[in-house]
Amino acid sequence: MAERARSGKKPGPKRAATKDTPATRKAAKPAATKGTQATRKAAKPAATKGTQATRKAAKPTSAKRASAKSAPVKPAAKRAAAKPAAAKPAAKPTQRTLATDSRSAAERLGLKLPRKALPSQDHPVHRDVLDNGLRVLVAPQSGTGVVGVAVHYDVGMRSEPKGRTGFAHLFEHLMFQGSESLPKLEHFRTVQSSGGSFNGSTHFDYTEYHEVMPAAALERGLFLEADRMRAPAITAENLANQVDVVSEEIRLNVLNRPYGGFPWILLPPVLFDTFANAHNGYGDFVDLRAATVADAAEFFETYYSPANAVLTICGDIDPGMALDLAGSHFSDVPARPAPKRPSFAEPAPNGTKRAIHHDPLAPTPAVALGWRLPDPVDRLDDYLAYVMLGEILTVGESARLQQAVVDTGLATDIWAGPGLLGGPLDSRDPDVFGLSAIHPQQVGVDEVIGAADQVLSTLAADGPAPDELRRAAIRFATAVFRENDSVAGRTLNLGSSELLHARAELIDELPALVAGVTAEQVAAAAATLGKNRAELELVGRGAAQGGTHGGKS
């Protein structure tokens, strides 16, 4: 969660909306290394979200909600979309009784923390559920002068059907290609001419879209999101264009980049057996080109219903007014039932599963290990022990793996922690504890793995020192505070926490929760990271063919 240090917002691939070319995107680093925070942005690939392309700003455009009497999607027809009319006057605040909990996060959780417990953040969250099933969160943050609007849909890469790999990400791009009342590019012009920013990203279990705008432009942001929730412009022209954009993005971020897709694309098929958990969420070119307008329309009808989404409004707002405006713009989006989410559970590996991947662009070899984690929703306390374990292993100059593996010359870069994409708490079960390292050509992969195993064995036997554990908790909490201090980060984290955990307040409770993790819990977590795992060896250019381990490449 803290990993997603998003600017405007964590982080993935971004739409190239203005010129039918992909936006400039951040490189997907294979692993984070020393000095990173509790949830490392460097460790997560930029595969599902990127930076915005520079776009020409239009004159300020006010947006008024349009009533939709047509069908939500007309896939085959091109829409004659009119520009939104001038924004209507802001609604007056309604005299609502908004329930809040004045207790601290630690008090709500029933935690008795030591005198030097970590500070906590406590911000009120107001909720509503519209008649069409849309869940609405409002989180005031006075004095910021800006507002964040985000919509999280409960569909991600794991929901893609066989033969349609990469479809969730492709559809994310389509949602930026115009809507019922807005022609193509008008969404971008409206946000940027208002002094705002926007983005979207696709994750294993959800897809999000957001804007950050001046507080006075709140209604404009709500109009934009409601309009595309009601009826995006799904046309053959838009689909073909975005297939090309996504294909170019894959070439840029995976195929033509050293360590592209390592380990978030390459490790899951070694660790998992089922299609949902093992397939490449970025997509195969053949599958992407086979996508049809009918596929896109069905995907929208199934997963993009109000009942399958969370709307989050955060920033310098009046809660009552924000709830009223949300109802005004979203209440007439046609209701459709939320799809029943299947279980993606599968047995953990019994023994070591190995594979080799050849990367002719990688200058030096690399290795990645993956273990299954406890359910982050149903077994949160157990899961957080692995979050602390990741901190102790690789964050900071004194981290265990940093000293034992990097400082000794066995590796040049190393990272360990929960979450292959997005960081800790960014997906439901099954989740992965990953360990990845880039090492010199002359160092054997088994030597790197052996050194890492020795560190884990020592931690399992002795546990971390009290001061070591406290420093890890402080680092993690600092990263959480830093990220949630921004309106963009807070908006996105509230929405994803509500969607995945049914508890937006978790983002304020995390510092107290990690402070309560004991040395015994961390030792027990380390003890589970044995030989029941996946091992992926990446062979770089100039290496002998075959690698150290046998297996597929």
C-alpha cells in the first residue's frame, strides 16, 4: 500500500491519448535496493501505469452532467458527442448527520502500544451507497486547496478469460477514448485546462481511474467519471488504436528493456498453475489483436457496473456537499448486478519449482524467488509479519540481505517483500513474497540463493533484535505517512483499501498495526520461507546457454 508512492498518482501503464502513441512511461526496474521505503516504488514494475504525456491544454471547459437515456454502450457506432455545457452552480450543503469515529486508530483496533508508540493519522471517512450499488467514500482534508476523485473497479488481470490476456489493461486504455458526452481527448483537455492531472492503472485485482484538481473543480471531476461509467466510447476505431498503443507499450517496457517483466511477469507462471494467477497480465500480441468490440462491450457490461465500483472523493471539500454531488452525477448510471468474484485460490507448491529465462538485453544475470503468503484480507496480522520481514531484509544500509549479499559482492542489487505488482496489500489472496537479486556474471546463482537462505535461517532461529524491529516499523510508517500526506496518494489508497479489505480506514491503522508485530511473528514468517517456492534464473547476454538450473525458458 505504501509502495504506491504516486504522484498524481501505485503505481502502471498510462494512456497515450493525444497522439495515438504511448505516453512516456517509467522503466520497470527488476528490483528495489537499499535505501528504499517500506513499500518500494522501484521494486514494482511500471507495467500497469505510467506518466502522462504532455498534452496541449484547451481553454477551461465547464462540464455539466448529461442525462443518459440511451444504452450504456453502443459498440459499433461512433458517437456524436457534444461538449459538456457550463457547470451548474454547486449544490448547497445538505444538513446531514455524518457518522464518524473520534477514537484513534490504535483505540479502534484495541491495541495497547508502548509509551513510545508510533504516531498515527486519523482522518474521518464518510460513506454512502447509491441505489445503483455504487459505494461512495468522502474523506475531507481541509487546507489542501485540491480534491482527488477516484473510481476503483473490482476487476483486474486475474479476471481476464483465457485467450484474452492483457484485456483488463487494454480496456483501461479504452476508457480514456471518449464517452457519452465527451469526444476523444476532451477528458484530458477538461482536466488539464482546470489545472489538474489524471491517470489510471491496472492491477491484479482492480483497475482505477483518478483525477486531482483544484477543489472548485470537484463537480467537473465527478461529471467526467460518471460519464464514462455510464457509457464509454467503445468503437472499432478506438479498439484498433489502443491495441497498437498497448502493443508498443509492451515492446517499450518488456521486450526491448533489460530485465523487462522481471520478476512480475516471469515469476508467477513458475509459482502458480492456474491461468488466472500465472498468465501474463500485460498480454500476448496474438490475444490483443484478437480482441473485438463485442468482447469489450461484454467486459464493460460485466465488470464496469456501479455495484462493482468504489467512488472516492478526498481533499478540501464539505462532506455533505460532496455526497450530494456524487449522488447527483452517478445516481442515474444504470444499475447492473456486480459479478460474483470467483476464488483464485490454489495449493502452495510442494517443493521447489525452477525455471530459466534468457534475456539477451540483460548485462548481468539475476535470480528471483517466490513464496506464497497468508491471505492479506483474512489473515492480516500474519501478513504484516512478512511486511516487517521485507523491511528487515532489504531496506536500508543495515538490512540483513544488504550486508550479507550486496556488501559481500555476491549481488549488486537485491529486494525482498510482499507483492510483485503494487507492493504490500495491493491484491487479495493469493499473494507472493518475492526476493530478487541482480548478481555479477562470475557469481553462481546457487551462491546467491544459498546466502539468502542462510540469512532467512538465522532470522527464523533468532528473530530480529528489538531495535532492528522498531526501526523497520518506523521506516514503514514513515512511508505510509509520506504517501498519504498527498491528496492523490490518500485518495487512491482509501479506494483500494475499501475495495480489497472493505475498510478504507486501514490506511490510518497500518502504523499501529505494524508497531504491534512481534519478533516472534517475524521469526515465524522467516521460517516459512524454505524450499517450497519458485526459483527463476535469468540468464543475461554472454552467459553460457542452459543456466545453472534446469527448466523452461
